[in-house]
Amino acid sequence: MQLNRSDVLLMAFCTGLIVANIYYCQPLVILVAAEFNLTESQAGQITYLTQAGYALGLFLIVPLGDMFERRKQILMITAIAIAALLLAALSPTFLLLQMACVLIGASSIIPQLILPMAANLTSDEERGPTIGIIMSGLLIGILASRALSGSIGFLWGWRTMYFIAAGICSLLLLLMARRFPQSQPAFKGTYKTLLLSMWHYIKTQPVLREASIINFLAFAILSGFWTTMVLFLANPPFSFQTLQIGLFGIAGAAGALAAPLVGRWSGGKNPRKNLLTGLLLQLLSIAAFYFTGSHLYLFVMGIILIDIGQQAIHVTNQTRIYTLVPEARNRLNTIFMSVSFIGASFGSAFGLWLWEKGAWALFCLGTTLVVLLNLFIYIFYSYKIKVNHGKGTD
């Protein structure tokens, strides 16, 4: 079957609300630190533990989408996500909260099952725009999650946010059971063979390798920013509360609006131009963050630039890998997104380390070096493509 417009919009809606589970914790770090008598950096561990759990789920669970019927898999994992969110809400100790966050991350991989499902059910011409629309839902979910959790945490405490998230996922479970189409897999081997086959694709697909490496570093920049900005805004000269900090997520809405447009460009003759644009926008965003001082308009401008840049990089790379081996889209997506969210986890930890060593100025310097490294990798692969006359590339 082919997806119609309402199917795509429903997938975007579900993707946004489920991916939000990973990001609710970011504005809540200050409240968690106060309740468990921790430093803000210690409480910030829940951000990268959630992302590490997501990477683990991507690697171990998402490949099964090439082996089992995707709709049934989506419903089962959503049920696990509900249990994990309730565990977080009821955690009596920080250790149990940390464990719950890993489970929340691992069970929030449903968007990475929805995307290959959508790619399989759309034509080659519509694949880029469809991915762009679903990615818009994903980014809106990320941005709205920060604003929502900051507000809920301020009004009713951080535990309430996790109870609400469990309720949202319960409603989505019913909606997806009723509306999602079945998507039959093509892989007939064992789970071990399935996992081992991913190594084959890493060795034989240079586009997959480049896309994954670039996304690793791009996600590290974005995740490092959203983790560290909470500490930046919570301290002088701003001294904002979680409600005010969460509202800054709305500034990234421009990135969500850019995703469908990037999706249309990503299938063009030279999608690599999108990657360069995204990397340069990340560089400009860090410059805006560095010179913010007490001028919040520069900070907001930086948020808009970093989110648009991330969309240019991510949507383009995801569209590129989906054209490589159609029958292995879940496995390709597993490799790509596992590497991306290991990068996100690294970025959060790296951002917190930079903050401890030299506050905001050192964070901006450290992330600038990461973007420059990414630009070097982009240039290196561009040179290889030129030397090989485009063989094995897009």
C-alpha cells in the first residue's frame, strides 16, 4: 500500500510525541538536583544516560524491524515505554531514576521504526518529502518537550512530567493500534545473522560511513548545547527558572519548519551541498552563543541557526542512506541512528565536562573545534568522491 497525506501526518504526530520522552529530562535537571541533593552536573547525568539508552535500543531493537512485522513491534515497545516512564515518576532514589532513564531511552526508538516503515510505503519521488514531514514532527516533539517539561516541572514538579508522558504514550498506543498499517519484513535469517549483516553494510557502503560519522559529530554539538544551556541560563546573569528555560525550546521551531524543505532538496543531484550548509550554520550558531553576553537576542538567533543546521545535516543524510539497500532500511537506519545518538550521549557528557572546566566560554571553544573536525571530514570525503569519480557514492 501507499501512504496518503493523513497517514504521513499521523506518523509525524506519533513520532514527535514519542521522541519527546528522551528530552523531557533536560530542563528538569535543576529540580532533580535539588530533590536528591546533587550538583547540577551530577543530576545532568540523566540526560546522557537517556541518550545512551536510546543508542542501545537502536542497536538491539530497531534491526528487528527487518525481521518482524513493524506495527506489532511498535505497539510492544510503546507498552515498555509506558512502564519505564512510570518507573521514573516513582523513583525513590537517584540510582533508580538513572536506570529508568536508560529504559526510557531504549524504549523511545519507535520513531526509528516509523521512518523505515514510511520509506518502504512511499515512492522514490515522495520519499524525501515524506521523511522531511515526519522529521518535522520529530523536531517539533523535541522542542515542545523542553517547553512542556520546563513548565510542568515549575508548576507541579519533575515527577508529574513523567506521569503525563506515560499517559500520552498510553493514548498513542491505542491510536497506533487502530491506524498504523502493517509492514511486512523481507529478512528471513536469524537475529545473529541480522546483527552481523550490519557489519557488512558498514564495510561496503561508503555513503553510510560518511553520513554516520558526520551525524555523530553534529548530534554531539546539538545535544551538548541543549544540555549545557540549562546550566548557562540557570546561573548569573540570567538565573532563570525551569519554566523560563524550557520556553527557549520554542525558538528552535524554525528548524522544524525547515525539515520538509530540506527533505525536498535532499533527493536532488548534489545533496552534499545541504551538509555543507548545515555545518556552516552550526558554526555561525556557536559564534552567536559565544557573543551572547547578556544579549538574549543573539542566543535565540543561535538556537534557530543550530536547529536549522541540524535539520539540513540529518534529513539529508537519512534520505541518502534510505536509497542504498531498500530491503535493509531498518539495519541501515540502526547503524546511522545508533552512531548519531552515541554522538548525542558523548556531546552531553562533553558539554558538561567543558562547563565544569571553563563554563560557557570553554563550551563554545570546544564545540567550535568539533564543528571544524566535521568540516574536515566532509572535505575529506568530498575529495575521495572526486578522486573516485563518484563511484559508490550518491
